[in-house]
Amino acid sequence: GHRRKNWKVRKFVLREDPAYLHYYDPAGGEEPLGAIHLRGCVVTAVEDMPDSKKYDVDNILFEIITADEIHYYLQAASSAERTEWIKAIQAVARTGK
């Protein structure tokens, strides 16, 4: 969503070794569309994002900033799911290879 003006639904797979968050087209396909390298990243909840509509924000956004300072904005399905993703990504960023 951060590189485009519209949001796209993606399937995410979190891996610890190596520490990556791979994303796929939810309609299928074995090959990932891309990956976010998580080693040394910072992940935080986003409470307010400029230029976004209210339904985009509703306490379910989070941001990943990679060690190379690339910013990714992701939207979870719920506030509880956002918290789970943040905790899981933080753990992999610290301990993953």
C-alpha cells in the first residue's frame, strides 16, 4: 500500500531462517510476489497516517522499516491480529538469520 494509492490483499508467510516476510497473491501461485527482509527491522503500530481515509486507519495499520530504511505499511484484519503480527515480526527481527 505504501507504493501505490490503493490497497491490495496479500497472503503473508513469516519465516525465521532466513528472516523474511514473503507475500503472495491470495488467488494462488507458488512463487512469492516479493519479500521483506526482517533482520534488524523496526516494526510499530501506526495510529494515524496522513492522506488516508478513516476506514484505512481504524487502529489496524502497522509499519515495517527495514535495515535499509525501506518503509512498508500493512493493514491487519483486526487490532488483535495487528498486535500478533507486530510481536511475531519483532521476535524474528531479533532472532532470525
